[in-house]
Amino acid sequence: MAEVAGLLLAAGAGRRFGGPKALAVVHGEPFVVRALRVLTDAGCTPVRVVLGASAPQVRALLPDSAAAVVAEDWESGMGASLRAGLSALTETDAEAAVVHLVDLPGVGAGVVRRVAAGADENIVARAAYEGIPGHPVVLGRRWWLDIMAGASGDKGARDWLKGRQDLRLVECGDLGTGHDVDRREDLPR
């Protein structure tokens, strides 16, 4: 079975949210801790957490500070986080990476397992919720350099994924919502 890494993007300042979402707490658990647990419970190894805004505070919440990767240019957008995270994973033996976002409390380990099933170095897969593409995204190692070269601004790998014939959409609407949290009023009650 292929080694599938987890890559948690948690660097944003959360301007619309009013602070870094990685530090937001729902049901007594910070978002970053919950999202990290989702990846580890799904069997992802190793896991890297990309930090930026409030990096020292977020790092302090991680059970293993070695999992932290700081995107020095995080303010330029999600592309910087994706580049930093994939670059860190090139030093591992992982054949694929599950790219997960910190602000998706409706995504559990079952979603990650389903999307990553059968992952290898060639995989390009994405969770879908009622047919609408979302996260997480699984990227085979074969593509990492191409993705890093094109990742910029707030798009991450969006342009790279657009129109790909090999993209496998994996329906996960029965397991989660895939809704992100943009504002405080979006937090689950």
C-alpha cells in the first residue's frame, strides 16, 4: 500500500473570520487540532501542518511541533502554503498527499479515507459533495513539482486541476458537508 501523507493548510489570517481559523474552537477543540486528527485518524503519514499567521500560537497546539512547516510568504495566499507544504513532503517517502484545509469542520476521517483510497504517485482525486468539487484533494507525487511551479495567490492548485481528464471526483456527500467556515456565523453550533 502506498504511503499517503497529510498536508494541512492552516496559514491564513482569517481576515473575514476575525482571526486565524486554525485557532478557532468548536466543541472545545481548536480547528487545527481537529483537522490534524482527521488526517491521522484516516491513516495519513507523515502529516505536515503549514503555518503562517500566529504560527507560534498554532505550533503550540500541535502534539508534534516537528509536523509544522512555516510558509514565510503565507500572506501572498494559499499558493504559498501549498508550495511550502509540498516542498516539505518531497523530503519524505510519500507517494501521494491529501491536501486538507483547516476550516472544514464538516470533513471527517471517512472522507479522507474514501478520497485517498487506492492512492499512488499518479493520483489526482478530489472530494465532491452532491456533485460539487471540494476538499480534500489527493495529489500524486508525480505532479508535485508542476503544482508547486503553478501555485500562486489564493488559488492553490485550482487552475492546475481545472479541466484535467484524469481528475477523479469522489462523492462524499453521505459522509460530510465540505462547507468551509468563512465567518464566525458559519461556525457549527
